Amino acid sequence: MWKRIKKWIRKILPEETEFEKNKLVYRTSQVHMANIMKLKLEEEGVHVIVINKMDTSYNNFGQIEIYVNQNDVIRAKYIIEKPYE
């Protein structure tokens, strides 16, 4: 019976969602740094997804995460680490 249930679940659920194709490249608790990194990446043509996990009541809890497509991870990390020109 469990085999049939597992088979049914695999059939109805997608193997990989669209978001799973994105990888985390930057994490910070400072809003201005997240915005700077987002702008740097977008300026170079990298599609960026920003997820703000900061607590709205207390700004010192949580972080802001920046995700990019898994094909752009190396390029994005290079862009983030190079000094702004």
C-alpha cells in the first residue's frame, strides 16, 4: 500500500519547482547592502529574487536573501565580490 501511495504522490507533485532552480548567493541583515547587491546584479543582467525574512516589528531579527538562477551562480558571486567601479 505504501508503494502505491508513494507512486501516486510522485505522479501529482512536480519533481522540481521553479524556485528550486534558484540558488542563494547573498545573505545580509542590512537592507541597504541587499539593495546594493541587487542593483549590481541587475546592472549586469542577472535575474534576481529577493526574499526578505526580516521581522517587521524588530528590524534586528531575520535576514534578507538574494537568489539567482543556478546557471548564473558563479557569475553572480563574482559580481558580488568585485569592488564597485
